[in-house]
Amino acid sequence: MLKALTDANGVPGHEDEVRDVMREHITPYADEVTVDHLGSLIARKTGSVSDGPKIMVAGHLDEIGFMVTRIDDKGFIYFQPLGGWWEQVMLAQRVTIMTRTGNIPGVIGSKPPHILSPEARRNPVDKKEMFIDIGAQSKEQATEFGVRPGDSIVPVCDFTVMKNEKMLMAKAWDNRIGCAIAIDVLKQLKDVEHPNTVYGVGTVQEEVGLRGAKTATNVIQPDIGFSVDVGIAGDTPGISEKDALAKMGKGPQILIYDGSMISHRRLRNFITDTADELGIPYQFDYVAGGGTDAGAIHVTAGGVPSLAISIATRYIHTHAAILHRDDFENAVKLITEVIKRLDKDQVKEIIFGQA
């Protein structure tokens, strides 16, 4: 499942391939699988009570990538980033252009440093100065290959189990790991008695403004919302606890604050109390900027108590990211156990209580 999800290509606005993979893996555990009008997948599993609380567990289908904007006379491709890219991680990286007639390999290029001035060589190359080389020798040939403005461009990195088999590398952990968590939560609840209706959701266009989370939440109208995503791993050289708190393998991150949301206090306490009771490891973290789908979920309709649960991941928003399998499994366990403990009274206490 993890390989199929991460190897699939799906940038914002073109998530079809990933959605098909998620649908295949979540359908056996759902009563119904639908797709909203923007493209988000919604899998519903009703518990023992037909009108119980609605619990939304959402990962986003899309990964960061690019879009073709123009082809020059020599056949080189220019592009618009989709999501946040840092110039330093882009050059000389392989990409796939998804055309209507098939996928085309390419590589991101720019002027070589050998012909730059010493001053220019010290600075990162601006994205506007980069291009993609697909081996075409003219605009006409690139067009014959099937490339058109608006085509999606996706990073290349096959799913890889590293020598330490707990460590997994892939191009799109942000956020196929959230989709995998949503799938496995429904799987763990398949034959479990609980009084809730659980929605495993794969949202679209998170990387460009949490857009699918808005539409999917409006469809579901949940009582409780969880966004499952990646977070910053603070365990590589040069990062201090002032920069990032979480360590890989030490449990899922409970995000207390980010640029899109202050986490719901009573829901946060309920989750950490459950983790403490069962001995499930977790870590607190905060991010000054950025946000997750929880930022859109919690302000929908009359408001939804929400929390972002993240997996500490190295090298996010690059071609190759790494995470720890134990954090994935503990996130699934924690969310599953929380859902088993939720009911109408507990949800009412979370929303209105004084705890």
C-alpha cells in the first residue's frame, strides 16, 4: 500500500492516479466511497449507531510539483511551481511530465556554474531561470511528444526501504502517509463495535490552499476532525530544539499550533490522555508558519473541533523524504483508540465542556 500510494503521481489539480490507489485500498473497509465535485475521496464507515458522531480523518492526495506554462523554440519546458519549493533542492532532479498521451521523463536544468560569475555562483538559481529538458530539439518536437501548457510535472523517486528497514524513503510522503493512516484506521475499525460514523478522506489541492478540505468538510459536516500529515523532523545535523522538537521514531506529533490553526484544547487533552493510558508514544510540536487541512476543517460551517496529527519526516518538499514506520503505526493505533472511546456524550463534552 505504501509503495503504491507514494509511487503514484498526483500534483494539485491532477490527483486522479492517487485517488484510484486510495480507493482500491480503502473500499474493502468502507460502506460507501464517494468523490466530491472538486475530487476529494470520501470513504464512510458507519459504526453500531446510525446517527452517531461523525469523525473525519483526512490526509491529502496531492504532492508538490509543477505545471507546464510554455515551451520555447528549442523545446525546453518552463513551469509554474505547485506548492512550496526551495530552489536549492530542485536543480538536476528528475521529473515526469504527465501528458494526455503518456508520461515523459525530464530533468530540471539551468545555466551551468562553470560559466557564471563568482558572485552569481554563490547565490541560488531563481526558479524563473530554470527549465526542464525532455530531449526535444524544437518546440514542434516537444509538442509532437504530447507536451502542452497545463500538463502536470511530478518529482521522481521510487519507494525505497532503506538498510534500516524501519526507515522508508519516497517522493510523496507529504502526504501519502496521511492517506495511508486514513486507510489503516478504517481497516482497524472494520469489525470493532463503536458508536461513530468514520470518514477516511483523501483531500485534493492541500498544497495550494487547503482547498479539498473545505469542500470535503462541507459534504461530511463532521463533529470531530483530524488532519494527518507530515511534520518537521528535528533530528538531523544543524537543527536544534529551538527549530524543531520532534524526533523520528518517537511517536506521532500532536501539533499544538501552526499558521492555520490553534489546536482544540479539549480534543488535544482527550487524545493525549488516551495515549498516556495505553502507553502510545507521542510528541508535542508547533510550526510558526504553514498549516494542514485541519486549518480548513476547523472553520467550516459552525466550527469543528480539530487536531493535526503529524509524522516527523526528513526532507519534506524535496524529491526524496524519509520517515519512520513506527510513527506511522503508532498514529494509526492512537487515532483508532480515540475513535473507539468517542460517543455522543464525549463529543458534547469536547465541544462544550469545561475540562
